[in-house]
Amino acid sequence: RYAMDIAGNKALVFGGTSGIGLAAANRLQDGGATVVVFGRSDSNIATALTTLGNGARAISADVLDRDALTEIFEAEAPFDILVNTATGGDRAMGPFLEMDLDGFQGSFRKLWGYTNTVHLGTRHLSEDGCIVLVSGAPARKARPGNTSLSTVGNAVEGFVRAVAPEIAPRRINVVSPGIIDTPMFPVRGEVRDEFLGKATAGNLIKRAGTADEVAHGILFAIENDFVTGTTVDVDGGMLLP
């Protein structure tokens, strides 16, 4: 076997009720997997159930609540695919020397959510199963004001490389998106278009990516059995000069 056959496998997708996580859940379900998505927002959970259609299951969960996660993993075990795209909460932005350090520290909720799910979930993952997390292009190319994003993203990518040898033969990878047009951006209309246009003007591909394009990268990391401890970039050439 050289590629994981998604069909017939069970996938848990944390942060799977919106944006990149929901797009990944859709691709997994289209591939024949049994998919369970998790999120904190009741409205997003309702939307996910509508989007995924018949047979979908969506459960309220907080990736920072270890006791609740332990119960979830025990109830859903065994499973073959674990995806976590959850941000863990708000992320601090702006110049580091002007930043509230509590906000900077709070940005690491994303990392803690990832370490919680990997630590508690791996023991219930099938021996040939896989895990995918999400970092971001600022991890390796930070723009002014992106210090917290860069630092957390670096931590996520370093965590994946460090833990991959420990959980083998199970695989773990990270997908690193660039500027992606998702509901995470609160502005709408022309202001949104202007923001995304300026943010991607220096990229080789001068537009924002879509959640589905990132989800395609997640599926690659899941399906390719020869990939582990790796960062898959889906960023429109953002990392290049």
C-alpha cells in the first residue's frame, strides 16, 4: 500500500465546522470517509450539518478542555484520521513592542489545542493512521505585525517534526496556508476585496487562496503514505522573494 484509501476510514476534524476545517471535512466525506466535525460555535455547527448533509455528525468541543477531549476520543475510538484546524481563540496582531503580552501569550492557545488533541488522540488512532495540523506562511516569512502568528506557527511546525519519530508508524504533517479567503476575516464587500488584494499583491499568485485549496493540501498529507514530519505549503508563492 502506497496511499491511504480514505474510503471506509473514520476521520475526526477539529475546527471542522467552518473555513478550512469544513472544506477538509467535505473532501474527506466526498472520498468516502465517515466524518465527525467539532467546533465551538452553535451556528457554525448548524451550518456544517447542512453543508455536509445526510450522515454527518457535528459535536460541540473546546480543544483546550482536556477532560472533554478525553471523553470524545474514548467515545469515537477507533479512528484513522485526525485533523485539527482550530485556532484556539483570538490571536494577537500588531507590533510586538506595543503588544499586550497577555494577548501574545494567548495566541499560543492554538498550539495548546494541537498538543492536546495529538497527546490524547494518538493513543486511539489506528496504527497506519495520520494526523494533520495547520500552521501558516508567517512561520517562515513574517510581515510587520505578524510576530505572534510567526512564533506560534514556528512552534507548530517544530512540534510536528519533533513528534513524528515518536508516533511512527502513525504519520503527522502540517499544512501551511498563505492568505486564504475564509470567514476568519471579519470585513465584507469592497473593504474585504481591497484588504485581500493588498495582502497578496507581492505573491507570485496575486489572489487569496480558497479554503478548498488548503483542504486539497490536507488531503495530500493524509493520502500520501510516504509523507510524515513534513510541512506542505499552500500559499500562492508567498514564501518566495
